[in-house]
Amino acid sequence: MRRIERENTGTVRPGQDLVVAGYAGLSGTVETVKNKKEELYQWFSRDYVDRILESDDIILEGNLERWKEFGASECEPAGEGGVLKALWDLSGAYMMGIRFSLRKIPVKQETIEICERYDMNPYRLFSAGCLLLTADNGGDLVCALKEQGIHATVIGKVTGGIKRIIDHGESIGFLDRPAGDELHKVLASSAVR
């Protein structure tokens, strides 16, 4: 496994909380709607589709120094490849294990609906403006972010070892190596036309 070089290296250690700030796949949802707007009008109301394009969600910058004041110890932007790639990269960079709940990763309803329409995985969808943060106290970090108007939630923990465990509630699985971003499925089909 190749160690990923980090410029603003923070600290990550077992027992810390994993926090997602922002929404998984939201920027990929907006890009999909931009490319498939006319087609989507056949399935959803014009108002609903247009409202997705006018999303006023806060776009979060991946600068660790900015988030340290709120209690974050490390920051991994979830851009290309989505939140699951950010989890993979963070774990690999520090050679640490992680355990997280897929169900706790924040996803907007419109992302779920657009992803269902185009058979995309929202957790592997372009997520610029969404961050994966680590903190000694994820609950405090979430509260501090919410005071700033930023949606955030604790999704799991950093663990010892190198396993990347996904907790599905009644079962567990392991995080697969990142594949291509799900957005490419939509952009490739738009380019064919």
C-alpha cells in the first residue's frame, strides 16, 4: 500500500471520531442535473429539477487550519470519487483502520433520487465541498460546525490496524479500493449524443 503524501499533515489516531461535514454527492448531483436537465423534466417536476440547480448549500474548503479552531485534527476533501474515496485516502495516508456507518453519511433526498435514476452510488459520486474530518470529540465538532450553519454528523471512528470496516447495522463489510467517480457514467452518456 502506497503512503499518500500530505502537505498540511494533522494528526489521526485510533479512538478519534470521523465526521462528515456537508453532503455526499451533492456537487455530483448538481452536475448531473446540468447535463441531463431536459431528460429529468420527464421524470420530475420542473420546479424540483430547477431547485437542485439553485442549491445554496455551503461549499466547504479543505484547509485544515480553518477547521482546527472547531476541533478537527485532520481534513480530507471528498471531491472526485466521493466520500468513500476520502475515507480510503485518509485511512491509507495514516495507515490506520476505520469503522463507519454508511447510513450515517449525510445525503440529500434529491441526490438519492437522481442517483437512483442513473444507477449511481451517492457515496462514490463527486462531492466537492464535502469534507471528512477527524476529531478527538466528534460531537463537539459537529455542534461547533452547526453553529456556523454547516451540516455535519459523526459517522464512525478511527481504529487500530488497517481494516476499513463498513457497519451496515445488521452486518459488516469492507471498503473496496476506489473506482472511477460515478459522475463519469452520466457525463459519458451525455458525450455520446
